[in-house]
Amino acid sequence: MLRERKNNPVIIYHDGVMRKKMEKKIIERWRNDPAWKLRWERIVLWIFSEDEIVDIAEDMEYTPNGYLDLRGFPFNAYIAVQEHTNFQRDELLQNSGGPIANKRFEKIDFSYADLSGRLIYKCKFYDCIFENTMMRDIAETKNIFVNCVFRKGTYGGSLGMGESSYRNVQFQSVKMQRTQMWWPDFEDCLFQNCNLKGTDFGGAHFKNVKFIGKIEGVWFRGKMPDRYKKNCKWRPEIDERWDQVFPMEADFAEATLSDLTISDLCDLSEVILPGDGSCYLIPDLDAVRANINIRLKKEEKKLLKRLLEYYLVKRENQNMEILCLNDVYREIREDFAPDEQQENYDLCKEVCNDLLNKRILTLGT
């Protein structure tokens, strides 16, 4: 056993080095190998053409599992075109920062590719792989993703703009922090161990969506606020969608929730809460606040005030909430004197049990 423990770090380090070497090789081939430079040029020319489907598949390479091999494809918005082509094509030089628009990508492996900073508009992605793909600060607008997998890598910026669709898409260990979304539809999707801190699911629709792992600092909005309509460039075509609010069919049974923001008519009636009992669903926030205010008048307790000021805040157009005990308990540990902590743990449990008995608080679906 001791020998295995000593050897494990060496094996992990070796695997990491080999993976880095492979990643470097498949990225640099697009710049150094004449055959791959020609492929890069032809793909880019197709991207800037009016053709929806790529017609050069017979000249391309395929991965062992049958995917068109665009692994390591370098095409961020700031790319130096001259490094990837031997020809002085005016259209490449002029359009190198342009959008990727109206294209159909089917069974393509984009692993280790770099599409950062791109506007991706009205494209269709079917059965594509995005593993360790760099898609930072993209503008993802009116696209369709079906049966795709995002694994590790970065995927963020402005997503879902103008009602994009994600169906049977898996996001596994993807960096998606500080992402702003605008009306995306998620159906039969999975978010597993992703970094979503600071992400705003603005007006997103969720149908049979599962979250696994830590969900911290995320904003769920039922719709986008009406004050945004004035300068919205997707109107009037987005007007019907703007006011559509459906129950959020999200499963958090295997997630850990903390520091959530919920607003703008977000309907939590179909949400499945974490299975460890760490969260409560509040169907009527006004009723909960009224009950705690009555209790506060009878006994001046610091924790009761904190509940009203920080954890049961009445937000814009929102009367449903999720109370995360992890947040309350963390504050008790950090902000209350050691000799006061057990008393406040007990008070929190007492308040929650009382609200449960009165059916003002629930354990969710």
C-alpha cells in the first residue's frame, strides 16, 4: 500500500505531461504542418462563405471514434491569420474577426480548439464534442446545440441571446463563471461540477435539467426585467418570449446550493431540492417574513434580523425563494461568538420546523 501511494504521484504527473504534449501537438499542427495549414484555410474560407454545410469533408482527418477532427482548431477573434496560411487571401485578412454564422456543424470534435471572442450566430451543432475547448467571452446568439458534450475548458461570455436552444447537452467540469445569459432554453441537460459562480441565467427555461456539485453565487431569473426592453436589439421577435415564464424543472438532488439569487417571477414549484435536507422551498416569501417579524417582536434575536436582511430578502417581482441552511450556518460559524453558536443553530432549526408545521416552508417537490 505504501509503495502504491509513493508511485501514484509519478503516474499522475506522467499522464499530465503526456496530455500537455498531445494538446500542444494537435494545436501546433495547424500552424506548422503544410497539410493542416491548407485544411485550416479551407475551413475558414467555408466559415466566411454562404454555404451552410462544409463540403471538404473528404479532405479532412477523422478521430478514431469517427468525428471530423477539428481538435486544436485555432480561430479566436484575435488570430494572426498569416501564421496559419501560406497564401495572401484578401477575404481571410479582411474577415478574420467576423462572425461564425448560419453554419451546420455535425459530429465534429472541437477539443482544445480556441474560439474565444467570437460571435456565433444562428449556427446548428449536432453531436459535437467540446473538450478542453476555449470559448471565453463569446457572443452566442440564436444557436441550436443538440446531443453535444462540453467537458472541462471554458464556455462563457453572453450566451443564449435571442433564445438559443440546448437539447440533451452535457456540461461537465466546465468553467462558466460570470456568464450572462439571455433567454436560453435548456432541455434534458446536465450541469455537473461546473464553475457557475457569478453566472446569471437570465430568462432561461429549464425542462428536465439536472445540476450536480457546487452551485454557488448563481442568479436564476424567471424573465428579463421589462426595463431592458427599451434598448433590446432582438425586439419585436423576442417580445412573445419575453413574458413567458414556465416552472423551472431543475433537479438539485445531488447539488450543494449556496448564495443563490432568485428574482423576476422565477417559478420554483417544480424544483427538486438537495437530498441532504440543506434547503427549504419558500412558496410565499411574504408569509415567511410576516411570521418571523411576529417572532422578532417577541424576542430580539440577532439571527432573526439577519434572516430578514440577508436570506429572506424580497427581490424584484419575486415571492418564491430557496432558503439555503449552508449560508445561515456559515454566518453563525463566522459571525457569532463561539458560546452563542449552538443557541443560534437551535434557533434556526426551531424556526424552520415551526414554518414547516405551518406549511409556510416546504421541502420541495
